[in-house]
Amino acid sequence: MGLIPQFNQWFVVVGIAATFSVLQWSDQGFAQDTGKLGSLGDETQQHKTPSILKLSLKESIMLALENNLDVQVDKLNKDVRLTDIVFELAKFDSTLGANFNHEQRAFPLNSTIDPITFQETEETPLSQVSGQDFGVDVQKRLQTGADIRVGIENERTDLLFFNHSPGGRLDPEYRSNVSVSIAQPLLRDFGIDINETFINVAKNNMAIEEYVFEGELMELVEDVTDSYWDLVLSIELLKVEQESVRAAQSLLEHNRAQVEAGVLPSIEILVAEADVASREEDVLVMAQTIEDDEDELRRLMNLPHVPLVEKLTVIPVDLPRLTTEQIPLQDAIEMAFQKRPDIKERKRDLTNRGLEVDHAKNQLLPDLSFQGGMGLFGLGEDFGDDLNGVRNVDSFHYQAGLVLSVPLGNRSAKSTYNKRRIEAETALLTLKNLELDITVEVKKALRDINTDLKRIKVAQLSTKLAQRKAKEEEQRYKAGLSTSHDVLMFQRDLAEAQGREIEAIIDFNKALVYAQHVLGTILEDADITMA
């Protein structure tokens, strides 16, 4: 990714490299080991806890992506969205149904004629009906909104006649019915687009969750990178503070020798001792800052088998970048609009709002449905016989018609439609507002990089001047033309100048990763691909 204007780059690069050589950027103190760690996993297998861990920036990012708990939570959220899609698709699954019923009734006939012998009787005959029926059907809803049912039903009926004891029996009757029915909405809930609304919403929500996950990864990469460079900064500032202490101690020893020789008053020893103590305090504070930065980086990486409570010295091995290339502002804004996951997320959400508005608008229509069905009957002396009778197409039934339902007032549907329409308008405004935010962020990111590059150049010059002033002041002091206070002051000026230069370099690298995040290229630039 290119982001910085190319002005005097060679001058800046050479100057910064020289400065870091003076500060011993890669000296042995930075890379001292108490036990070299080649692989964290190998050490774990050997049941040893590493005391030192050397890491490149790339390795730090990969460990964080693999072990960070927030990333694991986001992966679970993606799985939840996948179940939402399955839930909506399940509404169109087929349903298998079965039923069985047994019925028995006994009642008097309204005639004294025996239905079996056709003889008149003194008592009113009784009739008993015994029946069993069972059926199997399959129902399914189609994407058009139609409900289809295919079923088969079979019924057996036994009829008996008796007075006070069982009498005659008619042969059992078997009836079968094979039928198909359909109910198709013609206005409300009609059409594939309407009936697949919530499937498409669920799919878009899955895509939105992917964009959210990508955004979380981008934030994690930026956080790890910032923490990595914060640790580098603290280590280098500690070196500056330690060098400052050595310079003050050297002056203290010189003053003691001069006081013993009677050349300087004893107050010069007190001045030097006070400054040494102050600088040693700065060293202690910076050492604590290093431990704090190590803990933050370890928290993000969540190293396996190395609990955060255990002592672990993290040594960064990468040097900061010092150059980059220029990219025009308009191209940067267009790139951000194209690549950033948050704007993709807002666009998908706007699409969902549009789908919900269309569905809610459809619900304002009357409920007009076509309902129809047809079937064949069979009659026989047993179960197989009546099924064979179904083949006789002369015994059939069919029906067709329209059913209309018009809700009076329809306030519920109107309220839902107005709500969905307002939500869609809100989503559109949110998208436009995000575009404004992105534009501001891109402009700021480019300005930060340009400013930090200029800071490096100015800090480099300031360091060189501070070095010259400190050296000349020491020569004046040895010649008796200056005081310990003045020498110590110039030494502090030098340490502050060196610290500002290091801070400018680190800020420049943090500005680079911030710009990568703002443009949406941070994962691509780190060679990370979304699975």
C-alpha cells in the first residue's frame, strides 16, 4: 500500500538509519537470551516454559489470529447465522402425516321392520356401527406460496342389527380415497420473491456476519501491530535512558576527581548525584512500561501453554518501516469504499431493509387464494379390493374455487409497513453517514503519515544538533567555561531529542497500519486471506 509523498526520501532514510545505528537499534543488549526459543510449540512439547520469546510482527499477528478469544467468539457467531438460513429453508420442507381412528356407535332404528329379515318386530331394532379409518398424507409448501397435499385414506365399516342379543350382520364395507389438493395465494403471499424474503434476509445476515468477522480481524491486526511497535518503542527508549544514566555517571566520576583535586567545589558532586538518581528513576519507569507492553501483546496473542501470570520476555525482531509510496486522495477514498467491510455490511443491511419493505407491502393486499382438489374413490370387500377400485376413474371428485379475505382497517399490516419503510430510510442515512466518516478517516490517515514523515526529518536534525551541543558543552566544561548543571541539561536535551526521533518513527509505522485499516487493505497487506 502506498501512502506517503516522496520528498527527500533518500535523505530521510539514510538519516534515520544512521540515527538508529547511533542508538544501537540492533545491538546485543536488544537480543540477549537466557534460553533461545526456536518454536513455542516445541518448547511446550518438552514440558519447558520459555523465558524469552523472539517474535516477528508477522508471527505475532498469526498467533493472535489463531488464539485470540474474540476471534473464536466471532467464529461461533458465524455458525449461528448459518443455522438461521437452515431455519428459514426448513419452512419449505415436506411433512409426512398419518392418522388412525376407531369409532363405535349403537342406536335404535326409527322403524319396527327388521332390516335383515324385513319382518315386523315387537321391539324397535338396535343398530351398531363399528368403523376404523386410517390415512397417510404428504404436505409441502412451495416457494410460490402454494400448499400442496397428497393423501390416501382407507375406511372399514361394520354394521350390526340386534334386539336384546346380537343379531344379523352386514358384510364389512371398505372404502378408499386418493386425493390431491392445492391452495395457492394470488395476492398476499404470492410469488417466489415474497416467500423467499426471509431466506434471502438470512443469507444476507450471514454475509453481514462475515463482514463483521473481517472487521474484527482487521482491528485485531491493528491492535497487535500497535502493541508490537509500542514494545519496540519502550525498549529503545530504555536504551536512551540507560545511555543518559551512563553519561551522568561519567560526569559524576569526573566531578569527584576534580573535587578531590580541589579544582571544583563539593556542590558539583551533589548536582551530579541528584541527576543520576533522577535518571535512574526514569530507567525504572521505562522498564515497567516494557513489562506492561509485553503483557498487552501477550494478551492479544493469548499464547497457548504459557499463562499470562508466568514471566515471559518478548523480544521483537523486526525493524520499523521508514518509507512508503504515495497514493492520491481520491484513489484512496474509492479504495476504502470498495474494500472496507463495514461499508459492505451497511450495503447488505440496506438490501435486507428493502426486502422487508417489499414483504410488508405485500401484506397490505387482500388474502385471495385459489383452492382446488381432486381424487378417486374405491369400494370393495377388503383392503386390496377397494384399492383396486380406485383405478376406476368413473368414481371421482374434484373442486375448485376462490377464497377472499379482506381485513377491515388492516392496521397491523399498515403499521408494519410504515415501520419497515422508516427502517430502510434509516439504513440509507446510516450508509451515507458512514461514507462521510470514511472520507474523513482516509484524509486523516494520509495527513498522519505525511506529518510523521516530516517529524522524522525534523527529529533527525534535532538529534544531530543536540549531539553537537552536548559535545561542545562538555568541552567547555572541561575548559572551565561551563558548569555541571549546564552539561547535564544538554545531556537531557540530547536524550529527549533521541526519544522524539524514535517516537516519530514508531508513530509513522502505526500511522501506516492505521491507514491500511482505514483503506480496508490491512489483511491483504499482512498476507491474510478470508477462508
